[in-house]
Amino acid sequence: MRSVGLLAVLLAALAGPGLAADLTKAQQDELRRNWAPCLSKLKGPYTENFCVCANGEKLPVQVDNQIRTPCGPNPRFCAAFRAPWAEALGRRGMWVANLFSPDLLQWDTFADHHALVRGYILEQYFTNANPAHKLAEMRAYGGLAGAEYEAADAPRFFERYLALPDWDDARHYLLSYELQRRYYVRNDQAEIQKIRLIAIRIQQLDPRFKPLRDATHNQLSAALLPKLRAFRDKLPVGAERAQVDELMTEIGKLVSLDENVLRTELSQLDDKALAAELSAKVPATSTDPVDAMAGLASVMARARAAVAAKTSPPDARRIVDVALTAGSVVQRRAAVWLEAKGQSAKQRQQVLGALATAAYGAGLLAEVPRAEIDGPGAARLVDTARQNVLAAFADVWPAWTFLLPQVNGIVDDVLDASPLHDFVSIARVAARGHLKQRPFVGNVSRSKVARGVRSGSTGRGTMMVSLQGRLP
């Protein structure tokens, strides 16, 4: 039953958790009461805009229906803040309306920074997955924030989080990794201004582009690219389509992750000994593909260890970026390798080992796996990663899933964007190899097993019950 169990568990491990919220009636009523204005008010969970001046003074942008620049040409930042009802939600573990500049300014007012970071991750996941929801539409509200301020303050926010006295590798590395992965953007102010001008030019050609222009002006991240691509694909060949392509190219310069970016990030570390150690593991173009993945996974694992050792906050933030860039490269290489032909069983085992190490480097596992990672071991590893993702959000899970049950999909989202996505695919190839060698598995014929796997019916219902029974 070895192959049947592996495939059934791998399929089950990619399904949503579907947990029920554990809240009292009074807590539910309070959450509903504060959630209602987030959906009904014009600016939802946000206040009107303010500018914070260099001296720390917070002044409204609009006075007597007149827009002004209250701090002059060089404010500390301008943005909306959270409305009182959104603040109330946050005190119950559900932080929405998350913007780096205001939150960095108010950092010391938060009682639980880990809940705040969980909110950043869950809100970004939800708004990307549900673009028609009011919360998602608000991210493209005109003038909500400034991408130039957000890009500058995001790294400072990440560093403050990593510097918390109670930040712990086992509990919080996954949160830091996911936070920086989802909001990664290089702070190149000249490039950001160029992007703003291109977006304005497109909107002048086509008023329908305004929500995307506003989203681009509010906050830059890789999450914008699919939305821009969808808009571009509906346009005929011509000037507007070409400018949207140009905008995507320029944004890509700030959010792309490849070997060149990895080398640049390593060169920026203050710890030059660590930079040299990690640089030596970065594969060359001519490196054997399997060895290259192993080297990149080793970079990720060593990077995580360096962050856990409580290096300086600026270097810790840079090292997490190194890990997520290496993770992106190893996933790209694994996908290419998976499409190739003629891999041996030994190579598959080596790649599974590299991806398991990379999963540790992405915060999905508590330690680098040393035991069996094929067969049932592969299934257990994926199940463990699933439990670890759920555990990372357990403290805020009741409020979020009560009001927005769609956030159950965060586990699939994290795993699908991680090295375990390709790990599962390679493990399935290995399992098919076992099936070809064994015409019968127990008393079940190979054809029945194959039909069950394709339909998702073989053992899935029973396995889902057993997996969910262990969820936090």
C-alpha cells in the first residue's frame, strides 16, 4: 500500500483546512459590529489621508474640502490610517488596512506585533484571491498611500519585527519569510517615480485604468503584475498595450528574483564572512542542475540559521531576502528539471532532498529533514509543513475565519508558492515509478489505483478526517 498511501496523503495535504472559528457569542457580535463599517463606509477600514511632517506632526490633507500639502514638499509620508472600527478589529486579532508607513510610525502602540504581521500576510492573500471584495477594492483607492513611502518604510518595518525580543525562529521565521516574500520591492526611488509617471500616462489614455493606476501609486509588489497582465490581455495591439507592457517591465525590475539579484543581495550584507560563505554556494551557469538546486537549498538553510542566531536587524532582513530569492531560483530550476526526460531514481532522491532542505529554509519545517523523504516520508513531510503553516496563524485564526472564511486557502497558497510545490510533483513521479514496477498493490489493481488518484477518491475522505483532526 506504500504508493497508494503516498498519493492519497499528498492530494489530501493540498486541500483546505476548513476549520471552525472558536469564538463566544459576544466576541462574534463585536467582530460583526466593527466589520460592518469596513464594508459600508466609503473608505472602508481607512481614515481620511494625513501627512506626517518631519517633526512628527500629523496633519490632515483635506481641510474645508480643499486638498493641501500641509508639510510642504518633503513630508515624512502621506497616507490614510486605520479607522476606529478597524483598530477595534485589530485588538481582536484581525488587523486589516495594513500600510507600512503609518504602522512603523505607531509601532510602539501595538500590543502584539506578531498578530499585526499575520494580518499583513492574510490581508494580502485575501485581497489577491478576492479582487471584487470591498477590502480588495480599497487597496486601489486613490491616494490611499504612496508607493515611494511604502517602499522606503517596508524594510524598516521588517527590521523592527526581526528585532523584537520575543521573535523566535521556530515560531516566527515563517512569518518573516512570508511577509518579505509578499511585499518584496527594491527601494529604488527613481524607478518608482518612473513607474508612477507611466501609470499616469496610461490612465490619461484610458480612464478604465484608474484603479490600477491608484493601486500602483499606493504600493508596489509582484502581486500587481497578474492584474496588469489581465488588463493588458484585453487590449488591442497599439500604444496603450505597449505602455502597459512597459509598466510591467519596470515593475519587474523592482520585484524580480533571480541569480543576479541573489548575488547583489549577498554583496550588501554587513557580515562579509557570511556573504562569502553563501556566495560560494551559489551555482554557476554550468553547474549540474541537481547540484545547483542542492547549493541553493543550502543557501536557504544557512540563511535561516544566521537569522536565528540574532544577527543585526538590517542584516537579518537582508538575509531573509537572500533566502526568499534563493527559494525563487530553486523553484524555477526544479520546474525546468521536472520537465526534462530521463531522470534517474537517484537524481529524484537528490532533488527531493534539496527541496526538503529548501522547505526548511522557507520556514515550513522545524529542522532539515534527515530521515526518509520518499514514499510515506514524503507524505509526512508535506503534512508537517501544512501543520506548521496553520500553527503560524493559529493565534489570529478564529477572528479571520469567522469574518472571512476564504482565508482558509492561505495554507494552499503558502505551499504552492514554496519548494514543496515541486517536491509534491517529483514525489508523484517517483510514486508512478513504483506503480509501474508493481502491477498489483495489495488486493487493488494498478488500474483502480490510477483511476482513484485521478478522481481524488482513493482514501481521500478518510485521510482528510485524520489530517483535520490534528489541526491546531
